[in-house]
Amino acid sequence: MRLLLMSDTHLPKRAARLPAPLLDEIPRADVVFHAGDWVDTATLDLLESRSRRLVAVYGNNDGPELRARLPEIAHADLGGLRFGVIHETGPAKGRETRCAARFPDLDVLVFGHSHIPWDTTAPTGLRLLNPGSPTDRRRQPHCTYMTATVTGARLTGVELHRLPPR
């Protein structure tokens, strides 16, 4: 099972559209994750129409229309793994311990907000993934997204993809 992870698209404020390499990944993915801060409903409509399955949440920059359509926290059981998606997890310091305590029943937590790619594992085994942002790199060298694979109830092939400059 192939996964596509993104967050913090901030359209149309940070970019006019999603980058072509990211759009090209959507039909290859069995499941697309979006960890919030869409800003516009058109991006949600686009991902809903092109994704086989979309697991998504709203972020702190998302208004009433998006909040009416998306949860704050989403869950999905995929290939024997329990996934959760949330926008904010708080400061980097103590993140693994904090998230493991808050989400003891998850295997993988996808999050966003910082625009900083993150891939760590808590002592409990909870994997924390932040794909960064495909449209707003902030203080990062590149805009990014992630792909991963679920095989035999294991998360494998987690890859951070750097997007070319606009």
C-alpha cells in the first residue's frame, strides 16, 4: 500500500497551486494524508476528487468551511497499522513523549504545522512523521512532501521528497 503525505499547503496564499511532482503522485497513492492548513476548499475538493482515499484534518489557519468538512483528528487502520493525523503537536522538545502519551493506540502519527520535516520514533514505538510543506518552505532549504509504503503491517520506504524551487 503506497502512501502520500502532505501538510500546510496554504493555497492560494503561499502558492497558486500544488506543485506538479506532488500532483503526479496522487494517482500512484492508495491513501493520501493531509495534516491541515489547507486555507482554501478548492484544494480539499481537488484531493477528494483525485485520491483513492483521503485521510485529512483541518489546521489552525483553516476557516469554518474547512472545519465543517474535516475533523481535528483523523484515524485510519491501514494494512495492519493504526494511523492518526493531527495538525499541531506542540514544541519539538518532548514531542515523542507527549504524543505517545496522548495517542497510545497509534502506530503512526502524521502531523504538520511547523513546515519542518520530521521522522522519529517514540520509545513506545509510535512513529511521528511531518512531511513539511510543498508550498511554503519557511526556514527550510526546500519545499517537501513524503511517501511511504505499508507492507506486512510495517511502515517501510519512508521518503522525504524535495521539490524544485518555483
